[in-house]
Amino acid sequence: MLPRLRALLLFGFVLSTPVALAKDKWTELNIGPFYIDTQDDVAAARNDLTQLEQVRWVLGGLLESKDLPSLWPIRVLLLKNAKTNPNGFVLQQGRWLLVTSSERPLPLGQVALILLQANTQRLPPEVEAGLPALFSTIEAHGAHVTWGTAPAHPDLNWARMQLFATKWEYSLSFHIFLAALKSGTDMRAAERNAFGQDPAVLEREVAANLAKGNWPPTTFSGRPLDPKRDFGEHEIDDASAQVYIANANLESNPDAAEDAYKAAIAAGGRAAVLGYDGMAGLAELRHQNPKEWYDHAIKAGSHDAIDFVGAAQGLNETQGLPLLKQAEALNPMWAEPVFEQANLAADDHERLDLLKKATRLDPRDTEYWVALAQLQTTLGDAAIAQSSWVRAEDSAATPAERDRLHQERVQSEQDRLDAAEAAAKREREAVHQDDQRAQDAEAARIRAAEERANKGKNDAPPGEVLPWSAVVPEKHLTGRITAVDCLGSNARLEVQDRAGKQISLLLKDAASLGLPCGPQKPARTASISYSAAPNDRLQTAGQVTSLKIQ
């Protein structure tokens, strides 16, 4: 018994030593949207975090944003002898993740692109390729920052940004150039306005810049940083760190990732939430329904917006809306919860407001613009819908996608015009048929009277007289009064119905209407009843019998 007791005591001592616990200790440094986790190289983590923050600081200055946000957290895990993710950062379960080692440089160009995409509408492809290439050359030593040396593969797009950023007379206006692009200005117009040069002259200078083959870096002041003051520092548990690593390698090694997720769930706490998130991502990778895992994550105390959106999938308005509103509150920058609320909304005008908000949050998402354009067309706002279609084209990632959307826009407008013409044709036919019935009824009455007269039966009681409303039917519409043409004591109202069709109506005694003559700004919404009796002289489709302005 004594040797066994000594062995147990020795085993307990080994488990209690700092050496044994060290492998489970992770130090996490943080500033803004950036997180760096390391087990044994805090100095390298501080240096990498400095590089990341200087990218955000410099890009924020160019985009005129003092605290440039990221839609999702950006996390780096530093491991000894780790291989960098083949494609750099990967987006998995609401986090940008990179597993690398302290000896490898960070893909700063990709970080710049992530931040650019989160804070601008889609920019010209020359800029979206050249600007990250420029940022890939940033080097920061504290607040001392340089950039402008050659990237791995110099090209014309990089040379253009390099020239604008490093040539003194251009660099002073570089932020003006980018701000103009951010607001939707054409690239050549932005060049001309920012640098005061003909774009053709600038392009020749860009080509010469690329050809010279010698690009010395430019030095400037970055953000003054004190790691002890500006960087948050704390520990995270090993189970959580292993989930981040598993997420970064999910597609290449799903079985190992599943083991890490299950271990995190067993560990409980925050790690369990991350484990459930990971199982949801694994289910999606395997084309399975991930909803149960999102439900588990929420029950475990999740504060991640992606869990609430995932849990809302397939639910009706009553069940899904609270989850989507919670997701929106947790990540106000994310447009997807707003778009999903729009899909559940029963009222078209409420849905319209939500779609507008989604496009403001993410102007790069083509699906949002198309949905907005289609709804605007349905509600009769054809001109505004065309503007949304154009924005959809601008948001396209490729020329082929842009061409496809252009064809959809043209077809949508043609369908609208065809529908309006068909409705007008049906209206004309209905009026013609009503008029024909009235004429037939009158002719029949005259023939009957003639027959009675011929038979000497003029003293017979008259036949049934049809009321005017039975001959000329009364119609109703709700629309907007866009103009009032005064015709003496009468007026001709120009009314646009909900389908966007314009109709002219005669109003007797127009003084009681209380509206000024001419275009109505703004247009007044009204409920109107009218007799469908066209007047060719006044060019009206009928006469108003009742009118209520809303």
C-alpha cells in the first residue's frame, strides 16, 4: 500500500506544478476588433497587435473614421512552428481567424481588405486590389510607420495606390480620393477632383511608377501606442483556444475539429458556447440542419448574434422576430438579422423600411438591393426602384454578375410597363363594355316605347327605369393626387394609383377640395369613388362622386 500511496502523491504533485499547467495557459491581448492569443510569446503578440492596429489607424484616417470598426472580431493564434492558414484569415462562425507562428508576417493586406469591405460600398476593382496590396507593405515600430515598398507581385493596381500614397503632392489628397470613391463617385472623377490632374496624365505616371522598379518606403506617424496602457491582457482557457484553432482548420480537418468542439462542450462555461457554435458550423459543412446546436448555444448563455440568427431559421414571425431582434442588438453592424426580419414582416411598408436599413448596413449585398427594388416596384415606386436596381448592379462582385443584374433590371421595367399597359387595356375595355351596355339599354327602352305607341298603348304605365349607377358603374381607388388642373369651378385631378398608373378624374365644385391648383408637393393620399364615364373633351376617365383625403 505504501508504494502505491507514494505513487499517487507523486502523480498529484506533478499535476499541481506550474509546468503541468503551463500548456493550458493562454494569454490574450486585445485592442479594438483585434485579439491575439499565445501560450509563450507575449512579446511577439504585442508586436503583431501593433501591426494590426496601425493598419486600422491608417486606413481609418484615409476613410475619415477615427475608430474604424470591423463587422466581426479578427483573431490571431500564435503557435510554435504553426503553418499559416493557406488562404490567410478564414471567416468561421462570426470570427475572422488566423493560425500562424511568430516568425511569419501577418497578412496585413487581407486585414485592410476586411476593414475596407466592412466600412464602404463596393469600390472600383482597381482600388479593392491595389489598396490591400499597398497595406501589405506596412511596417510599424511603435508609432513609427512605413509603407510603399514592393509587395510580392507588383502590378498596375498597386503602383497606382503606391504613387498616390507616397508622392508628396498626391499623398496630401489621398484621403479625399478615397472619400469620394466611398460616396459613390466614379474613379476618374475622383482622381481629377482629388489630385487636380487629368486622369490620362495620372495613368501615364502610374505606368512609369510601375516601370521604374525602385520603390523606397515612405515614413509617417502612426497611432501612438503604449502596450501596457492600450492593450487589454488576460487569460483564456485552453478549451476555447482549441475551438478557435479547430474553426480555422474546419474544412481541412473536420474530424479533429469535432473532437475539439465536444471537449469544449464538456468543459462548460464560455468554452461550451464556442463548442456548440463549432458543432453548428460542422453540421452546415456536412449539409445537416444546424439549428439544434444554435439553440444549445443560446441556452448555454451565448451573446453571439450568429447563434440567434441561426436559431430563428424556419420559425414564423411570432417565434423568429424576438431572436432576430436580439441578434440585431448584439451586432448592430450586421445586416442579416434586419434582412431576415424583413422576410418575416407581413406589412409591405414595414418590410420596405427594414430592407432600406439592410442596404444601408451592407451596401455590398446584391440580394438586399434586388429585394428592395422588387418591393418598390410592387408598391408603385417605379422610379425609385430603378435607382435600387442600379445600386444592385454597382454592388456586383464581377462583370458577369453586373451584366446579369442589368438584364434583370431591364426585364423588370419591361414587365412593369407590360402590366401597366395590360391594366390600362382592361380598364378601356371595361369602360367600353359599360358604355355599350348603357347604349343597348337605352335602345331597348326606345324600341319598347315605339312598340307601345304603335299598338296604341301610350296610356300604359312606363317600364322600369334603370338608375344611372346601374348603367355607368361606380369604381373606387386609393392613390396619390399628384396635380390639380383648375377648370373654372371644376377641376381635373391627376391621380396615381398603387400600381403606379396615372388616371385623370373630373371633380365638380372643386373649391370644396381645399387644394391649390398645379402640382401637389407633396402628393396627397386619398380614397376616391368615381363614375366610370369617360369625357373625351376634358380627357378624364370619370367623374368623382366621393373623395376623402387621408
